[in-house]
Amino acid sequence: NAQTDSALALEFVQFAVESGVLRFGEFKTKAGRLSPYFFNAGLFDDGAKLGRLAQFYARQLLLEEKNTGLQFDMIFGPAYKGIPLAAAVSIELARLGRNLPFAYNRKEAKDHGEGGSLVGAPVKGRVLIVDDVMSAGTAARESIAIIKAAGAIPHAVAIALDRQEKATEKGLDVNYSAVQYVTNQLGLQVCAIARLTDLLQYLAAQGDASPADQADGGSLGGHYQA
Ligand code: OMP
């Protein structure tokens, strides 16, 4: 699964830093972990940035297709942040000649109108989940459950950034990464445009030693899992 292309990854990290999406400081993640950096995909907040972001996802997906034979029948964007991402990636893939059905969920089920909590194309076949970041893997597990409940096959997850952190089970850290968990135990292919190691490489190349020095296993609170 280590299909990350390092030139593409470094180009992407630079784009994220320049867009203010990737920031350094002191943050707490959803899993309650302290982190010296945070990736806020909500700050790809104009049409040009969103379009460029979609191009990175599409390039990564085509690379996975070439290297691993990745195939999928439709695209799913989990609420909320996955919705514009999956929409933008769907548009970009169609532009590249791969037009596929697209769906997303709402967080609150609707009791009138079309009803249900899924919107868009029928969720069936091999589904690609498009989301922003994987940390402990909780968001991926939730999307997988939604797709299974719809009777479809969760097949792959495309993310912009793999933080390379430990998975959690019942709220506790385990000794393998979230990506390993999703890949080996849940059977999905994980496609990340960039990973923490690419971010560290980018920082080292910038000659900005401090965040890279900080971002070792220790200051990542022991959650880093290569
Ligand atoms: P997990 O569910 O633990 O894998 O965390 C993934 C989610 O955490 C993402 O979908 C975001 O909502 C959020 N997140 C970020 O957006 N950027 C980060 O750098 C870190 C997190 C996070 O809270 O872990």
C-alpha cells in the first residue's frame, strides 16, 4: 500500500502549507492526542484551491490504478468535510474521462421529501470513500459502516493526508497504524496523497529543523506508527 509518489506528495505538502491548510503549533486531535501540526482541509476555501486539491486526489488515484490495479464503481463523500471533496474529485475524474456515480450522507436523517440519510447515486458496487485525513481511523470505520448498511462494498479510501498514527479500538491505542488496520483487518486499499513522513521530508528540505525535530515519536505523544 505504500504507493505514495514522493514528488507528488512533496508538491502537495507545499500546496497545503501555502494555502494555510497545514499549520504548526499545538493542537489536539479528535482522538484527544496532542499534535505539533494540524491539517484543516476546510481551508481549501476557494474554487481554485478546491480544483487543485481535486487534481492531486485524481493524480494519486490514477497512480494507484496503474501500480495496483485499483478499480471502483462509485464515489462516496462522508458528511461533512468529505462531501465537497468527493464532489470535486468526481468532477475531476469525469474531466479525465472517468465519469462515476457519486453519493454522500447527511448526519441527521430526514423524515420528509426524499427521506433517508443518503443523497445522490444509489450506493452499490465497489465504493471509494473520499475523505480528508486519517488519524486513528475512526472516521474511516464510520464511512465503512454506512456503505455496508447500504448493501455496498467499501473498497478503498482516498485521503489527502495519512498522519501515520496508531489505530484505536474501544478508545485505546493499539500497536498498529490506522492504515494497517483499515487495510489488513477491514480489507480496504488506502490511497494517501501524502503522509507524515512526506511532511517531515518537506520540512527538512526547507531547512526548518524545529518542527521536524519535534515531530518524532515522543512529541507526537507516542501515537506515531510508521
Ligand atoms: P480519525 O477519525 O481519528 O482517523 O481522524 C480523522 C479526522 O480528524 C478527520 O476527518 C478530521 O475531521 C480530523 N483531523 C483533521 O482534519 N486534521 C488533522 O490534522 C487531524 C485530525 C484529527 O482530529 O485527528
